[in-house]
Amino acid sequence: MSGTITYYDPGNLPNAITHQFPLLGLNTEYRVNATQNLYAGWSQAYRPVIFKDIIPASTYEVVDKNLRDAKGSTFEFGYRGHSRGFNWDVGGFRMLYSNRLGSLAGRDASNNYYLFRTNVGNSVTTGAEIFVEYNMNIGKIELSVFTSTAIFHARYTDASARVGEENVNIRGNKVETVPDVITRNGITLRWNKASLSGLYSYTADSFADALNTVTPSANGAVGLVPSYGLLDLNASYAFTKNFSLKVNVSNVTNEQYFTKRPSFYPGPGVWTSDGRTWSMMFSIKL
């Protein structure tokens, strides 16, 4: 691909990057018995440098001529199965993310400031994923309870970030947009033709930027994203095989929350999520 950009020195283009390397993976499994097994796996991945990474967005941005593809690997292991009403899948993982792309502060020979698009560093995320479900009968009542929980420890291991016209070391900082805990927990009761379900979801707080800024900026693009918990309920009743009624209530407690702080389209700021909502549906099968 070639062309001309009128506002950029053609001597600095093109930036050629070779994408030729193997992506390896290995998976193994050990069957404890007919219903349970241990598993483990390791695989490589990469995020290629794309067109917008190579071409400067303005005259105030310079692209690193040695820009490299982001790459990484994931290792996971776990134990899953079912027995006596229980279903489970419990495991751990470790994800390495190298050569993360970003922008740093730079100075030219005349000490003029510019944005330098380059590889800003590496991060490692370790964690656990836990799913447990239990089903039982109490007389004519069927009871199902489950939890699906993920725990994350995401940290920068060797990276820098821009603060104004300076660069700072962010080794040990939390990776942005990654909460420490995400959990979904539910219970379902079924009796004859009726059922009632409840779901409680919780997401821990997270940061919107690699600098781990707590106090929100004037435009809301950076700052802490607070934790939030949501309760949803739904009920259904089947009058016959062909007629049924369903009622759903989302965010029962009318929690006011937001999930992220966008910095791009349609603009920086906070988008609040929906409050309490409900719906009712009457179904007829012909």
C-alpha cells in the first residue's frame, strides 16, 4: 500500500512491518472419571500494527519507525465436572500482553514537543474463574442456584505513560478498565407451571486510564469507575402448552451507575446506564 499525505514528510513514510511468525498452542486433558476432568492449555496471540498505527493523525504526532506488533500468551488450567446435583468449572489463568501500543511525550532536535506513537510497555493479568451450580428438588419445587465469578489481578510490569509533556513510569499500576472482581449469582425456583428467578451481578471499581487517576477530569474522560451491583428478577407462568406470561424487572433497586468513561466517539464523558425497567410478554404458540 502506498500514497501521499500532503501534511506529512514523505521521507518518514512508509513504515514497513513484517508479519511472519508462528502462533503456537498446546492443550492437554486428564479424565479423572466419566464426569470429571482436569485440563490445561497454553497459546500465543498477537495484535498486529494496523494502518492507523503507522500513519500520524496530525503534524503533532510522530510514529516510531521501530513500531512492533503487540503480542502475548495465555496459560490456563482447571477442574470441571458434575456430580450429585453439582456442576462446576474452576480454573486459573495468566495472560501476558507485551508491546502494548500508545502515545508518549517526545522532543525533536529543536526541543519542540510532539506525541510519539510507540510501544509503551507490557502487562500481566493473573486470575481465577469459578462457576458452580447446584440443582435439587424439595418436594414439587425445583431449586437451582449458581455463581459465576472471575477474579483479576492486572498490572503493568514495565511501561510508561504520558502526563502532559512528560513521561512517567507506571510499573505496578492497574491495567485500565479491568476490575478486580466480576460476579454473577442467581437462584431459580420452579413449581408446577410457575417459575421465579433472581440474578445479582456485581462489578468492582476500575480505572479509566493507565495512570490510575481517581479524581475525574473536567470532561469525565478519566477517573475512577465506581463499583456497582444490579438485581434482576423475572417470573413466568404457563397457563397451557400454548399460552404463557412472562414478567421481567431489570435493575430492581434503580441503581445509578456507569460502566466506562469513553474518550472517543461520540465524545469524552460518562454515559449513565438504564435505571429500573420492566417488561411483560404474553406468548401464544399456534
